[in-house]
Amino acid sequence: MGHATENDPTGMVDAVRAERMAVTLQAIADPTRLEALTILREGPRTTQDLSSALDVEAEKLTPEMDRLSSLGLVVEEGGAYRLHDEHVGALLDEAVGHDAHLD
């Protein structure tokens, strides 16, 4: 069951919001981007930090991070990326919790 929001107490979404949410969830579904996001749960990291942790060339990681940024999932500040806000962390927590529940 979805969580209610201030704008829609039922937690239902319309077609426009569903499309926007699908694009966001598809972006998160990429293994490299998902792993980068989970690393960022621990705090801000530079592209080089993420590149080393993920064993991915920085040049290949930058477009992935740009996509996450364009969707409002991460913010780049002072040469480092961080999660946009606590909602992104909560979304990741729910995904990890759900996956653990399936074991």
C-alpha cells in the first residue's frame, strides 16, 4: 500500500506522476547507479571516490551521475555528489529492506 501524501491522502498517482516515477525507478534500477546511490547513503563522495569503489572509469561514471542529478536523486556540490534529500535515502532503505525480506 502506498504512503499518503499531503497532496493526495490516498497515495494514488495520476498518469503524469506515474510516468515521472517510472523514469526515476528505471534510473535507480541500473546496477551501477544503484550501487553509487547506496554508497552515497554514507555521505558525499567525489566522482573519483565512486569510480574507485565501483571499479568503473570516472569518464564512464560521470554520465550516470549526471542522469541521477537530472532526476533530482543526487546533487553535486564542491566536486562531490550527495543524495538529494532524505527521501532518496528512504527509497533506498525500502528497496534494500524489501530485497532482504525476499531472502
